[in-house]
Amino acid sequence: MSKQTNLLGFLKRKEPECATTSIAEDHIPEPSPPIHEHNTLGTHQIENEDLIFSLERDPGLRAPMWHHPIEKRNKIRRAYLKLKPYQPILRNFPYSGPEGHRRSFQSSWYKKFPDWLEYSLSKDAAFCFLCYLFADKPNPHTNTFTMIGFNNWKRVNEGKNCPFVTHVGGLSSIHNNSLRSKIDLLNDRGHIRYAFVSQEEAQIRKNRLRLETTIDVVRLLTLQACPLRGHDESANSDNQGNFLEFRKAFARYNDEVSRAMEHTSYNAQYIAPSIQKEILHIISTKVRNYIREEIGESKFYIMVDEARDEAKREQMAIERFFDLVHVTDTSAATLKKEVCSVFTKHKLFVENLRGQGYDGASNMRGEWNGLQALFLADCPYAYYVHCFAHRLQLALVAASKEVSPVHQFFSNLNFIINIIGASPKRHDELQANKGVEIETLLFRGELETGREANQIGTLKRAGDTLSVLEHIMVDKSCNSHQRGDADNALNLMISYEFVFLSHLMREILGITDILCQALQRKSQDIANALKLVSTTKSLIQNLREDRWKAFCGRMPEMGAIYVARKGRARRQQDQNTVEHHFRVNVFYVTIDKQLQEINSKFNDKALGLLTLTSVLAPYDRYKNFDCEQICTLAEKYYPSDFTTQEKVHLRYQLQHFLCEVKGDDPTLRNLSTLQDLCQCLAETGKSDVYFLIDRLIRLVLTLPVSTATTERAFSGIKIMKTRLRNKMEDDFLANSLVIYIEREISKSFSIESVVDDFKLLKDRRVLFSA
């Protein structure tokens, strides 16, 4: 009986017609028929980028090279060479060996064998990077450093008999053969294809110029957050998209670029979307490497936040903007897994983590299962700091909601704004009224023209809003519902309570705005932030105690009997005056609630460590500088960063330092922040003298104050991933954002260095160097 066939048996996926076009950009220049490249490469993935991120870094865990398909081995080798040997640096490597003769791996050995020595955290063993990549199948001469791992540490210091030295061997050793294989792999001229194809110097210059132009255009558009592709990139299109149009503009103004683009094979133009993504990957990798080199082996802190993008995908930003990672959910375990994955890729170790900065969400700050608790379990000195900016926001929002008159004020304010901004006509009328007022004030000489002059004039004035509302009330083109809303809004704006609360909230928010703006800065030290919190609370308290008369001294009818407008006025028993109501029931209650919320969000229990760090602050000529408390700070919170002997010496260094700053030398005396002190110690060379103090200051500076800078990542997502670009791949989006946000670093790389990295990323069929 014949085998039964269902309908699905007839429905087979159609194979791509141009399966080889993914390498079309790397053919040797030769005439070829035009092919619409965007149709075949629109969904092409950057294999090398995905490969790098999927490689196992630990040499004790990765699969042998001969387990990979032979056609992919060179790509894998290039990817590993890009990452360089895996050389983690730990404060204390694990000890092994017999009792009484226990030894451990030493990070100083990396400097003696920098090009090949690797260390496996999983096996506590040393491996050879080059032999892993290029040695043949299992060989008894290389198995120790490729498969098993070497961990007989006591033999390393045996001079000529050191296993590391004997492994390198003579010129014909397996190790040196692997070294020559590496050189051959990276040498384009050594490839067999160049034995049959000869390219002149002029042709190489043209190849390089075409690629340099592409790199320039891709970087320029990414720095401006502009899309690269166009809806129709065909040759007959009137608008081929930003990338192709900019490239043509470059050619119009540069004859050499124009000639390089003419008479060129379609397959060697280097304009395919896959090439654009490779260039983005290269530049973003250089940015990440630059940031990683800045960190070095120092202690560091992380700032993490999550938000949704235009495609409703949950994204996690890791600051200093290092990466954007798509997460399937926002549970603490998932977030930790993704953060640790980024750490592993860039050889960052959790044991060097000294601070965590997140918002107050339960998945972040939870004491048992939150992200901060999970990291504290791995490193007990990774102290969590609830973002100061988020604390302030929570305090202000809670205070405005829990005081009934203030809550009603903001509800009414929102109602008025919605009426005015409901149509472009009303918005234009508001701007026209403001323009007339400014002209009048300029004519009277009450305002001056010029840059940064009269910035208060940019504020929306109540009079302008009132005139627009009055116009709506008499405008026949508006329906009765709109005129009724305008009448209601006008009555609200001219009410005594609305005017009173608008002035009061302006005073309170004006005081807190200084702290709010300070917390938005890219860098802020703990001591300065705590000082601003203290002054903010003092100013609000002074407003309550001393400024009532100045605030309401000229308000009319303050001595009249206050009549409640809500409920039945005839049931009102008390005979409070208007002044008593607004002073006690509104003014005092509003300020007291603000102080209560700020005190609860910035309390001593939550800020114990942070308050203790303020004793290092140099402001007021080291007024708070306390040797005993500073020693307590080092012993209690950073015990693993100071040995027992160093803790004793720290006390003496502090005594010498305090005598010096109180002397005649003004260099260290007139400083205001911990950052200034740290920088001054480095510039004057005193960081070598007071190296323990310098170390403690740097540790304190790693404590995060505010995670407000993570918001710039989400602002960047909104700019970069618009509704028309909501299908951007995660890697494409992350690489673009790294370049866009860290623009100062992105601009610092030369085009030549990007070309060199592009050439080494994978085998190229076109020469870019002689």
C-alpha cells in the first residue's frame, strides 16, 4: 500500500535563489550583471558577530577545534584571535597540591607569556591559546595545554625546566608551528587565491577608498541616529535611502571617490546591509574595548535598568553604556544571568564588583530574591544603592498624592493644559499672545535681547493662558462642551486656592529642583549628593518656619472667616479664618508631608554606608575628616581590599595626611568634592605617598549615586528604534546605540583602524593593503 500523503507534504519552503549572495561583497572586482542586492541581503545576519558572542571563553569548557566543521574553523579562529587569550585576574587564585606545599596560579605569569597563556576558572588549570586554535587532533605533546590543563604550579619556577618554557620549545615545536599558522591566517597576501590574482597598487587604493567612504557614511548616520536603509533602493528609485544618497553626495564633491566608485564590479562596492552591520559591529566593539580598558583591573560598579522598546520587547541597559540586552522577562534571576553573560564576554569579574545602582522595583532591590541580593550572595562587598533620583521622585509624587488640595491642584492643572493643547489653533494663539507680550516688554525696556538673557521669559505666563480660555468661551466655532470646559478652567485658574497652591508648589519644587538637576549629572559623588539632600531638607524646613509672612503678607482677606465649599457649609462648626486654613491646613500640611517623605526615602538606615563615606569629603577644609571613622569604613565595608597590615598603616597615613592639609600647602586644602581630592592626589603624585587613602577614595567613588544616566539609553532607543524601524534586530540596535550614546569615543577611532579590523574579521576576496 502506498504511503499516505497529507496536504503539508506539498507545501515546501522555497529555497533562496541566490544562496551565495551573502558573500557577494567579497568577490574580486570583475564585470557582473547588476543584481538588486537589497532583496537578497535584507535579512542577512552577521555571522561573525553572533559567533563572537556565542564562543566559550573558559579554555577548560570549550570544545576542541577539530569538533567544528572544517569550513568554519578559520572563522572561529579569527573570532578567538579577536577576543585574545582568556586571562582573568583574581585577587586570590585557588590553592592546590599536597598539604604544606600548596601552590596557586599567579597573574604575573601572563606578562611573561602574554600571547598564549590562558587560565581556566572551571578547572584551575593553564592552557595554550595558540595550540588550541591550530594544533592537530589529540597529540600527547600538546594534550596537557589543550585538553587536560596544566596545574602543577610548583614546577613553574624551575628555570629552563619550567613547563611553560618547555612547551614553547624550539623553532620546529608544535607551539611555534601554531604561531606561524596564526601569522599565515592573518596575512592576506599569503592566501592561495592571491597566487592567481594580481591587484595593482592603484586598484588596492580604490578598494580601500570605497570601504573608507562606506565607513564614514555609516558612522555619520549612526551618530545622528538616522536610518541607513531606504524603502526602495533600486537603481531607478528617486530616493535610495540615507546611506546610498549620502554616499553619492560624497562622490559628487570628491573626484577621487567618484572615480573609485565608477567602473567597479557590483559585487565589490561594499554597500550591502550585511557590510553596514559588520562596520557597526566593528566600531561598537572598539568602543566597548575602550571602556573595558578604562576599567582595567580596578573595582567597578554597575547601573542597570529596563524598559520596552517600540517593538514591545523588554530591553535591559547596562551603564556606562556598555550594552543593551533583550530579556525574555524581568525576573531577578534572568537579569543576573544576562548581566553575568556580558561580564564574561568582556572579562569582568563579579568579585571586583563594589556597587550596584538600580531603581526601587522589587525585582531589583528585594532583600531576598532581588537582583542586588543575588549579586551580594556572590560578592558581599557589592553594596546596593537605591538611585537618589528615583528616591526624590518617589518622595515628591507621594507627597503630592497624599495631600488632598495638592492632588486636586495637579489634577486641575492637567485639565487646563489639556484644554489649551487640544488643538493646534489654541496652541498657536497661546504663542501669539506670548509674542505680543514680549514685544511690549521689549518696547518698554523691561526685557533685553541677546543670548541667555531673560530666560524667565520662556516660561508660559498665566495671563496668556487666561486670554486663550476667554477666547474659547466666546468662539462660535467651538461647541457648547468646549466652551463649558473653558469656562470651568478659567474659574479654576482665578480661584484663590489655585493661585495660592501654584505659588507654594513653585517654591517647593524650586528648592528640590537644585537637587534634582544635580542627580541628573553624568558623574556625582556620594558626599556631594548627601550634602545636597541635607541642604534641601533645611531649606524646606526654613520655608515652613520663617517664610509664611513673606509668602502671604500681601494676600487680601486673610482675616475673613473661611467657608468650606465642599459638602454642606452650614454644618461647619469651626470659625477658622482664611489665613488659618491656608497656613495650617494647606501650607504646613503640604510642607510637612514633603519633609516626611524626603526623610523616609533618605533615612539613616538606608544611607548608613553613604553617611560614613562623607567623613572623607574635603569640603570646609576637611571639617568632617575623622581618622577613626575612616578606619572603621575600611575595616567594616572593604575588608577584602586591605590586608591586616595595610589597615594598620592606613591610620598612620591618615594622620600624616591630616597634618599636611592643615599646614601651609594650599594644593589639597581648597577642595570641595571627593572627585577633586582623588584627581589632586593623582596630579600631584601624592597618590603614591598616600596610596591607601587613594585606594579607599576610589572605592567610595565606585558607589553609584543616581541611575538617571540609564534613561539616556531608553531615550536613545526611542530616537533610534522608531515605528518605521521597529523590526531592528537586537544586535543591530545595541551596536547602533553604543556608537550613538558614546559618541565621543566613537569619533576618536581612525578610519584606517576600522578598515584594518574589517579586513581581519573574516577572509576577504579583495585586497585592502599592499
